[in-house]
Amino acid sequence: MAYDEALAARVRRLLARRPALVERRMFGGIAFMVRGHMCCGVLKNDLVVRVGPARYEKALSQPHVRPMDFTGRPISGFVFVGPGGYRTDEMFRTWIKQAVAFISSLPPK
């Protein structure tokens, strides 16, 4: 299983009305690009969330959250959120809203 299709469908539903939404296979999972920037994604059953540098430490302090790490070095500004961290719709929406807020602060590519 490269990524949880049901979780990806949840992300799609929340981001469906976003202009310039593009899906790309990345990291063995799927990434959701908004305005040319990676916003969030799904890898196995983890939600990948781009929170940005300013919210990175706060995000890591949340339960079920760990650094996004593929090569032995965490990628600053990105976190993995395990299933317990996005269990409810409210928790899930909060993570996606954080990612969209950060991406919205960047100039379009």
C-alpha cells in the first residue's frame, strides 16, 4: 500500500474548490499541490502537512505528529500526522486549514 486511498479522498473533498489544485505522485504517496506549492499529501496512512517554519515546533508538540523524514534528516516545515491526529473531521480540517494558510502566504509559482 503506497497510500491510503480513503484518506486521499478526504483531502480531495476539502481541497476540491481550490484553484490550481494538482495531484502528484511523490515519496511513494500522493501530494496535493496548490498554486504550484506542495500543500499536503498522503503516505501510507499518514497525512503529510506543510505547516511552514513558524508553526513547525508547535505542530510537533501535538499528539500523533512527527517530523517528515525520508533521508535521516527532517524536512523543516513538514510533518507527518498519524491516524490518531486526524481521527475526527474537525481534527482533519484543522490540519488541512493550516497547510492551506501557509501555502496562501506564499507567492504563486
